Amino acid sequence: MVQVTGLWVSNTHQYGTAGVSGCFGLKKICCMETISTVISWIAANLPALSALGAACGFLWTIYQFLLVRGRESAAREFEVFHRLVKELVEPDEKTGVLYIDRQAAVAFELRHFSRYHEFTERLLKSFLHKCEQDQENLGKHAMLLEEMRQTIAFIEKKG
């Protein structure tokens, strides 16, 4: 028995008393009329399809450009952040001296790196505790300590 439904053909084979629908139960029929309709639609809309293809290519290029720019920006931010952290906690390479004004400026700048706020908060709290323990130089570090407290408060408020 053969039944035709749309583009599908169903073959049902009968062997004895048991009906068997085997692997060959459904076969797809290519309809020349449908193919012809699709080809004529493509031919009629070729200029619009060409423009759509060009627009998709252009948008893909813009997407790739923005993706690369984002990665480059993140890499630059990473480098700058780590350089600032180094300036905060390590003495100057040439003189071996820690400059309080520079450290205070770094403590302020660290608030602009929101991606690293969680780490910055922990770092500043630890460094603040360490500086507060140095009773001998507490007066010298007053500006730095205040800037660290303000940056910590800023990060906690943003948190």
C-alpha cells in the first residue's frame, strides 16, 4: 500500500497476517514545482538578497572589530592595574623609597578599576592594617591612610 501526503510517501508492506513498517516506511520526494518556485523567488529578489548578504558581512566585521577592541582594552586595563598595585606596595626601583604622595594617588586611582574592586578592597584593608601598626611613621602616612579609607568606603558603597 502506498500513500502520498505532501512531500512524503509512506510504504506499508504486508507479510502474512502481520503488518510491517520497515526502515523504508517514509521516503522524501523532490517536487520540481517547489524547487522551481524557490529558484524564481531567489531570482526575483536577487538585489535585495545581495544587499542583505553585504549587510551581514559588514555587521560581522563590526562585531569582530568590537570584540578585538574589548579584549585589547581588558589587557591594557590588566597591565595598568597591576602596575598601580606594584607602585602602591613596592618601593621605587631606583631609590628604594616609598613615596607617600604617589601611594595616595595610586590608592585613589584604584577605585576606577571596578573589575578589580573585590581584590582592591582586600588589598587596601590589609595594607591599611599594616600601615596603622607602624606607630613610628603613623603621622607620615596620614594622607595615604585617609586615601585608602576613602577608596575602601567608595568600593563598599559601589559593592
